[in-house]
Amino acid sequence: MLAIPLSATVLFAGWGVVSAGLQGRGADRLQSLVAVSAAVGELVDELGRERVTAAELVSSARGSANPLLEQVARTDRVVGEYRQRRGRFGASDRDAERLLAPFDGQLMRLPGLREQVRDRSVSRTAVLVRYRVAISLGLAVRESVSQVGGADGQVADLLRVAAALSRASEYTGIQQTAVLAAGGGVLTQALQQELAGARAGYDEALLTVTQRSSARWRSWLDQALSGPEVLAAQRVDDVVTRSRVGSRLRVDVDEWARVSAQRRERLHAVQTRVDADIAAEVSQRRAEQWATTGVLSGAALVLVAVAGVLAFRQGRALTSRLRRVRDAVTGMAAVDLPDLVRRVSVADPANPAAMPPAPAALAAAGAGRDEVDEVTAAFDTLAAAVYRIAIDLSRQRRVAAGAVEAVGRRCQGMAHRLLRELDLAERDEADSRTLATFFRLDNLAAQLQHATQSLLVLSGRSLGAVHPEPVALVTVAQAALSRIQEYRRVVSGAIDERVAVPPALIDDLVHLLASLLDNATRYSPDEVVVTGHLLGDRVIVQVTDTGSGIEPELLRRLNSELADPAPMIEWSTFAGRAWPRWRCWRRHMACGCGCCQGGRVARSRRSRFRPASSWSRPRRRGRCPGARWRAGGHPAPALRPLMSPPRRPRGPRAGRRRRRGVSSHGCRIPWTRRPRYCRSSRRHVRRGVWTR
């Protein structure tokens, strides 16, 4: 979120620095072009002097070449300076190349022209034309520097003044060479036009200098164009101007050459001072531009640094807040809300004091809230909605559990009355067929009682039966057999007779074993074997069948649900039978005292369920009342098991009267598994153990 404004700041700062740098480079380029222009002005002046000398040498058959050689040396020195300044512009600067290339080409042709002049193998007119072309290209360079260099209006006017001074000097040189070429002869029409054009160009150049230059420069020009030599040149110029075509020029050629050269030198002196002022002005502006660039660069760096520091601090603060919100929301989703839902599920919605408080708000209270606080407030709203939904679901579960309990209690009462009536009918019945029918009805009633108890287990209530003393494990197993339909396929294996079940666990263990045996007989084609034996101070109860087993994914899911049971398990887990078993196991076989660790459903080739259980003495305060399953099939630690139950009095009349098909502890036994019934002795018990 902070990267966008920081990137924009860096972008604009970089753009400003780059723009200022480009302007600084433009100032450097303009300074170099001004220096080249000044060198071109010097070179143009030297070429004008060389032109006069070359014309005199060509015109005179006996003239000496030394003046020309001296002038060529001075010209070459200026050419070297020009080329040194010209070398700052490479081939990449195409505008400068296009501007300077023609003038460079003319300079490269000068050595050949000089050789021709020294040999006098060229005419005076050709010499004047070729020098005039080179000088005109140099003047074009000076006039175009402001445009190529991108100078502003003020500097461009200064450069135009300097170029105008060079033109004025050149027009003076043209007049000088034209009069020298006439040599005091007849004034022709072409010569008159040439002189008139040079005079007009000279006046126009001086007018440009006067209009565009400063007062100081005008004063320099006025001083340069005053004096006896200038007045003499003006008088000679007036004589030439008043001369008519066809008349002889009444002008002293030597005097004309001297005064013209003097005027040119004065104009060149002004030009040199003007070029120096222009160079100083451009250098000052360049320095100011680079100073501005440095200031802008420093300000941009400071701005970027400040923005980076602020973004870093804001980013750290924002990241810290987001991490705190993430940790708080993760903790709420992983720990707080599930724990709150569990506490709400076990609390009584009708009692507000028993309900846990609503989850604490994560968002800070206050008017100035930002987006992070709004997101946190949204999570607070979600948590409050979950809390309300949990309360509503708990209330609905309570109502549903009450309805299921009411139906279960009524069905349980009806089942008890049905069993009581069947016991009364069986008591004095002697017919074996009728007794077999009663036994079948008795088994159906036991199955009905088992289903009714499942309803009570679903409602979360106890089964309601109370037993005064422990019962042998073999009796509990036989009672469980009496509550299933396919009891004939169950084989009671080796069950240790020394193990007794505490009173608080009898009904729940009978219900649990009945559910397991019913499941085994439903999904196993062969017989089901139930065994129970001691293992140290533990008791292992195994129900072995030959069913198809459980799919690995379902097995993993069941083990996870047993390890961390939720308030509700999907109803279709075991076709509607897993939930009652789990509730029954959860209430007694794995108590909520903190010492129980859950259970595990094991899978093997021959067994469908292999619960490991242990039983201890009757419950004490603060101790685990019964056995439980443990993940991995290993029994959990418990107290020492109760050994064989106390020996019963022998004979049917010892103690209270027992009903047929019911043990002394009130557990019903299926008629096929009941002890042999002897009418003569009416004995059911031998040595305190039920006989088959």
C-alpha cells in the first residue's frame, strides 16, 4: 500500500533530477558551441586577411610570398584552436555535425588553394571567390549557433550581435578587395553593384548591432568607429560611392587598403570583446544551471530519503498492526471461537449466568479508525455473529435433546412394562413352544429397550438404571447379547471371570457392547467372537468379526473425531449407530476429568473394532470412574481391577427370588444363552458363575 506513493515520489524526484541534468548538459553544449563560434569568428577574420594577401600576391608577378606565409601561419594557429574546440562534438551530436561539416570541408581545401596561390596558378577572381565561400560558411555557423544550441531569447540576441559584427567586418573586406581588384581603373557596372551591395550589408549589420546590443556594447562600437582613420576610410568610401560607371576611380589604392584594414581591425576588436562577454554570460548561466541541478538533486535525494524513512516507519507500524490482527484473528479462529462454541454447547442457555461471555473486541475503540481497524471490526462482527449462532444452536440442541429424551423416557417405560409383563408370563409357563415364543418376544423387547437407550444417549442423558454392586464381565457380555437380533452367531470366547464392572459403568458398557456386537453381526457373514482378558492391571475386550472393514479415509476420519470429538458427528458415519456409541463411550469410558486421551478405531484383517478397556473400583471423588479407549490400541492407566465377584449363596431360595432370564444384578440373558433350567431343583447358579 505504501509502495505506490513511494514509487511515485521516487519517479517524480528522478524525473526532476533527470530534467535538471539534461538542462545542465544543454548549458554545457551551448557553452561549447559559443566557444566554437568565437573561434570561427577569429578564423573568419584571419581568412579575410589571408584573402587580401593572396589577392595581392596573385595580382603582382614579382611580389614576395613571405607576407602570405606569415598570414597562413597565423591562420593555421587559429584553425588548430578551432579544431580543438570542435573536437568536443562527436558524431552523436548530429545537429552540430550538420552545422560545422561544410565549414570543415572548406578548411580542408585551403592547403590546395594556398599552393595554387604560391605558384600563381590561379586567377585573382577564383581566389577571391573561394575565400569568400569559406568565410560565408563561417558566418553561417555563427548565425546558427543560437538555434542549434537551444539558447534562450536573451543569449540568442547576443549571438546575433556577434554574428552581425562578423558580417560587418566581412563586408568591409569585400569593399577592400573590390577596390584593390579595380586598381584605380574604370568603374564597371558589376563592380559598382558589388560595392553597393557590400555597403548596404555593412549598414544593415551595424543597424542590427545597434538595435540588439546593450548600451555598453554600443559605446564600444561608437568608440571603434570614431577617429581619424575611420574618418579617412569614410571619405574614401564616399568617393567610391559617388563614382559613376565608366569613370576612373580616383582613389589611392594603398591608402584605401590601409584605412580599410584599420576599420576591420576596430570592428574585430569589438567583436572579440562581445564574444568574451557572451562566453562569460553563458558560463555564468551554465554554473547557475548546474547549481540549480545540484540543489534539485539534493532536494530530491532528501525527499526520497524522507519518504523512504516515513514509508519504512509507516510500513513497520502497519505491518506490526497487521501481524497483530493476523495473530489475534488466527488465535480467535483456532482457539478462542472453538473453545467458546464448546463452552456454549455445554452451558444452559436458559441460565444467563452460566453462559460464557461474548468474545472480546479486537478493534480499538475510538472515532479515528483506519482500514486496519475496520477489518478488525469486521472480524469482531463475525465473532459476535458466531457467538449468537452458537447460542442459538445450543438452545436448539437443548430443545431437540429434551424432545428426544421425552420420547426415549416414554419408550423406555413402555419397554420396561413390556419386559415385566413378559417375565410374569414366563414365570409359570411350562409349554416349551409357548416359552420359546415368549423368549423371542423377550429378545425383541430387549432390542426395543436398546433402541430406546440409544435415544437417551443421543439426548445426552443417563440411562437411568442404578446397580448396587459390581457385576462380572461375563454377565455384562451376556446381557449385551440379549439386546441384538443375531445373538446366535456370537460366540463367547475366553472371558476372565475375575473381572468385575463397577456399577456406574454396567448399563453403558452393556449398551456399548451391544452396539458393537450388532454392528459386527450385521456386516460379518461368519461368527463373531467376543473375548475379555487381563493384561497386567488392564482389561482388554475384543470383538472380532470377518467384515469388509473400514476404508482408510473413513478410518482416519473416525480416529480424528475420536481424538478430538466435536459436539456433533455426521449421522451417516455408521448408518446412524456411531453417535450413540460415541456418546455412551464419551460419558463413562472417557470421562472429562482431564486424564482421558480419547480413543482409536483399529483396523486388522479379522477384526472390525478392537477397543481396549479397563475397569476399576467404584468411583471416588476426583478419580476416573471407568475405562476408556486409547489411540494405538494400548490401554490407558487405571486403578487395579476388581477381581472375581463375591460368591453367591447356592440354591434358588438363598437370598431374594430372581426372575427367570434375569441375573441377580438385573441383566437380561438371551434364552439360548441362559443356564440350564431344572424344574426339580430350580437351580440357576453353580459356584457363583452362570452355567450354560
